[in-house]
Amino acid sequence: MIDLPESHSTAVLVLGAGSGSRFHRDDKLGAELGGAPVAHHVLRTLQPFRWARKILVCRQSTDWTAAFREDGYSIVHNDAPEEGMLGSLRRGVMEASGLENVLVCLGDMPFIRREHIERLLSKAAQRRGQVVASRAGDHRGPPAIFPLSALAYLPASGEGGARSLLGEAAFVDCRLDEISDIDTQQDLADAEAHMAGTRVPVSQPPSC
């Protein structure tokens, strides 16, 4: 168990309630990648840490969500995917009440590394009260650590999730392939090839 002091006051929030309309399947997070559902890769990355609270926002409980429940995650349902990432953030943040920070991760980013999470937590310990986000190429966003107080300023509606809170953020750099997300069937094929060591996915994930 990785027992970083900053994780004691930090909830981890995994967002997995997107509509997946570009994937052309019922649930992209349950699609198999490297012998496991897509969402289980980020779960494994986050497992070694001692989080103050663990939260998953999803559309409905399915086979892939059971592993999160078994790992101690509170399961929050968002049956309004048309609200976008902002709606999921709002629902998840309510479960983190009373804590200092929330680490926001996307369930469709299978290549996030444990070492990158450690660096985000270390930076957050140095920059208390400041948003700390990932940076690679043009990407600025998740995984990102938000002070709970900052999330009170989320817009009431609109696109972009918490993007409006990144203006004064501190950033932790990583490789572009580490924050690649699974948006389409081609993304899944590229990710499978990447795991086999034959191709590196370079899709730009959305900012949070």
C-alpha cells in the first residue's frame, strides 16, 4: 500500500458515465483490452494508494463495475449522460464532502501510470489549495487534483467539465501515450496494439 500523506485527505473520483456514442457499442468501459475491461486498467493503477474515499460515477451497475465495488468504491449512478462530464463531476463531488482534495480520473484512460499519480500527489502537497493537472502535448486535464473548495466554482452548465478551473493550475508532465483515451473502436484497436508493443496510441483525450 502506497501511504502518501496527501492521499489521506484526497478522494479518488473515477468518471465512467459518458454516453460512448463514438464507440458504437453499449459500454466502451466494459470492452476487453489486454484481457480485462478497459475501466479495470485505471482501477489497478489506483489500487495501491490509501485514499480517504473512493468514488465511481457510472451510468449503471454492470459486470465491470463490480470490481470497483469490491475494492471499496462508492458507486454513484448518472443516468443523464447528456449532461456530460460536468454532470458526473457534480454527482461525484457530493460524495467527497468534508475532504480537502479530489483526484479526478477518467475510466477510459488505461495507460495512466502509478508513478504519475504519485507525482500529482507530491505536487499537490507542495501547492496546497491549487489545482494540479496532467500535461502532455496540447492536453491539460485529467488525471487532475482539485481542492474541494475550487470545485464549488464549477459552472452550472455547459461543455468542458472542470476546464474553467485550470487557468491557475500547476502541471505535471507525462507522455502523450500515457493519457490516451478510448473513444472509438479504432482507439481500442490502437490501445491493444500498444499493449502488444507494436504501436503507440497518440489520440488527444478531452480536458476535464
